[in-house]
Amino acid sequence: MRRYLLPLLALAAMLCAGCATDQRNQALITTLNAYAGTLRWGDFQSALQFIDPKARATHMPTPLDLARYQQVRVTGYDEGAGPVPDGENQVRQVVQIGLVNLNTQAERTVIDHQTWRYDPEKKRWWLTSGLPDITQD
């Protein structure tokens, strides 16, 4: 009986670890899709809720930054190859965002280098790199 108990406990531990990984991956997919949808609708105010609270406290966009976001319409959001692991609880993603300036009707594309961190306690992914820089040329 004992010789069967140890392998069963090891198998149960591996399955639980696999469930945690699956849960983390599913949370990442859900978060990235929700963030992409929020930006596609141009709702930069709601996108602030995806930013890591620590980063939000120290690098909150200024009123001028928020006003700039209101001057553009998002016309595209392309994740390219998707997220790439960068450590145990972190992924990076490069996104091309198409924008149209509402005043000039000029269209351009900006590259957003996103870094996402997983919080195992809250079981949530946080954007640590902040909102996209739409002032880049």
C-alpha cells in the first residue's frame, strides 16, 4: 500500500501544479483580450484599471496625457506573435496600435512594448509598462 501512496501523492501534486498553471494562462488570455478590447474602443480611462497599482501610484498619466488620448481614435490593435514569457510570472508583448488624430485625420502607427506581471495572491495579471505612448513618431 505504501509503495502506491507516494506515486499517487506525487501525481496529485503535479496535477494541482498543472491546474495552477492552466488557471494562470487562462487569466492571461482573458486579461489580454479584455485590455485589447478596451483599447480598441479607445477607452483609455478604463485601461488604467489594468495597470499595476504600484505603477499607477508612481506613474499615473497626467491630465495632459489623458487629454491626448481623447484626441485619437484607435483604428487597429495587432498583437503580432502574442505574449512571450519573460520569467516565471511575467510576459512581454509587442503590439502595433493604429491611431487617427481626430483633429487632423492623420493616421499613424505606434509600437507598444507591454510588460505584464502575474500576482499569484490575487490571481491577476497587471500591466507594469503603463498605457501606450501615443506621442512617439
